[in-house]
Amino acid sequence: MIEVAFTYDFLPNIDENAYAKLARRATRMMVEADGFIEFHANRNMLGSPNVRRTSVWKSFTDYATLIQNPEFQKINEVFRTYVTNLDIVIWGPSPLIPAPIRP
């Protein structure tokens, strides 16, 4: 299992409705992709980065298949016109704690 974490800030004066429409398209593609497990989106309550989006996948191969999809690549290209300070980190399981701990 892997987690893909995006963090970013919004560029000033973006069209928020257009961004939201694009985000819904990207999310729909993720949810329908093989190996997709879950998705979280958060807004920073204290500033920058403005957004953290995390998707969880069964394998890196599953995620790679999505990001190689030409339609998804077009969405990603447009997404980058709305954001700055984009950081992407792909996380794998910890050797000490490979699964979530829950009460």
C-alpha cells in the first residue's frame, strides 16, 4: 500500500468554480481506478500550504497506471495553472508500523 500526498497553495484570484470542477473530475477518475483505496482532502487552518490531498493505493503500479492516463495528464496540466508551491511525496509502509493503529 502507498499514500500519495500533494500539498500546495492556490495562486491569487483563481476561478474557484473552475478549480472545483476540475478537482471533481480528478477525484472521479481516482475513485474509478484499479487499486484505489481512499482519498482525503484537507485545508490548512493556519496558512500555507493551503491544501493537502492524500490518496491511498494498493500498489505503486496502480497509481502509476492512473497518472500515465492521457486524460488524467491533461487534468494535471490544467490543475497546475491554479496552484503554486506544489509538493508531491509518495509514502510506503513503515517497516516498524506497516498498518494503521486504531483504538
